[in-house]
Amino acid sequence: MTDPDAAAAAPEPRRAPRDPEPAERRAERRRREEENKRSENPHSPQAHLRARHQLELRSRWVDHLVDEAIERGEFDDLPLAGKPIPGLGTHHDPDWWLKQLVEREQITGVLPEAFQLRKDDAALDDSLDREFSEARVREVLEEFNRRVVEARRQLLGGPPVVTPLRDVDAEVARWRQRNRR
């Protein structure tokens, strides 16, 4: 037989606390909440409050990340530390970032064709002066004229093409005169 004192001293096996809501009901409740969120009018006050709350949480998270980065010293020794940011305060230019990118990366050839042709036309004499043969000068001039004609045929819009065609024979004669010196 068993000893009654030993039985009283042995602890009873512990039972896990009973979950007040079984897993199936929790899953069903979550599914209904998600469905309600999807079917909810995005202009309702509840949706507006939920969105504001999410933005507030995100704002706090970003502030926390910035504070941690400051503590680690990641913002120390920045190139413009203690100096005004160039270009601020003069006038509003919505394309400021694009212009800075083009300048910083020295990007060329992304102008609309009409502007690129004007730029190329202004630099064409210098470009021709770097050529050594008359045949190559003619080739460069014919390519330039082809680009002007092609740009005039484009129906894509943009600024008008006002760049004149170059007279190949006259330009070759001018090239010869410049190279005689």
C-alpha cells in the first residue's frame, strides 16, 4: 500500500493555466479584425485615428534611431558641419536636387535634343579644330546636320529645334582657314 503521508508530500502535477480563448477563436477574431480594417471606409474617423497613431509610432521610432546614431557619433565630421547649406534661402527651385546631381556626377547628354543641339552647335568649331583630316571634318558636320534634321522630325514635344544646319562646304573652308595659322 501507499503511505498516506508520502502521498500528501508529493506535489500534484501542475496544469497549464487554461487559455480563456482557444487558438481557433483567437484566429477567427484576428481574421474578423483584419476584414473590418479592409472593409472600413478609409475616410472614417477610426481609420483616420489609426493612421495618425501609426504615423506617431513611426515618428517616435525614427527619432529613436536618429538619437542612437547621434550617440554613436555617426553625424560627427559631416562635410558641411557648422556651415550653411549651399543654395538654401535664395529662391525655390523644385529641380534643385537634379541640378546638383548633374553637377556633382558631371552627367552629360541628358538634355532635351533641342538644347543638346544648341550646346553642340556652340562647341562645334572647337570640335572641328581638333580634327586632323578634311574627311573627318565633313563626317562630323554631316552627323551634326543629320541630328538636327532628325530632331526637327520628332513629334515628342519639348522645346523647338532652332539650331540651323551647317553648310558643309563653307564650314570645311572655314576649318582650312583656321588651320593655316
